[in-house]
Amino acid sequence: MLIQHLPPESATWTALRNGLSDEELAEQAGKGEPEKGRWSQLEQLLAANLDATRRVEYVLICANTDKKSKRPDPPKPTPRPGSKPVRPKPQLSLATAEFLFQLTR
């Protein structure tokens, strides 16, 4: 289908969305997953700009913070469609550390 390749803000997609009944809109809103939706080039550029601004702010804060003071966590990137969220690094427990220590003996 050719319209699947149109940008989400196109007149065709807007007309299709505007043609949905209230029940269809409510159904789609209930099961909607906006992070899986398509983004236009403008939205991609805006997210990249937001990420860059957050990184600059983070570097500025770190550069002006005493070395002994607690620094903020680095900014997380704006979630984009089709990308999985960043998983936190697993923490090494004492039991696992002891097990690994025993392996090196």
C-alpha cells in the first residue's frame, strides 16, 4: 500500500485519522504505542537537537561542579520509534564477586 510510506503528518494520514469514529479512536487510544509509531524527519531532528542540548547542559554542569561534589547522571537519549530502551548495567553482587574471585585462584 503506497500510503504506508507517507509521512505521518501528510494530508492523507490526517484525513484518515479525522475520518475515524469516536469508538475507533477510543479503541486505538487504548492500545496505542506511540514509541512504535513512525516519526517524520522533523521529529527526528527535533529529538536529536533535544539530546544535544541535554548533553551540552550536562557537560556545562559537570565543568562547573567541584570535583568532590556529586555530579548528575548523564542524560538519557530521547526514545525513538523502533529503538529499544537502554537497559541498566547489571550490578555485581557480593556472591558473584566471590564466585569470580574463587575462579581466579
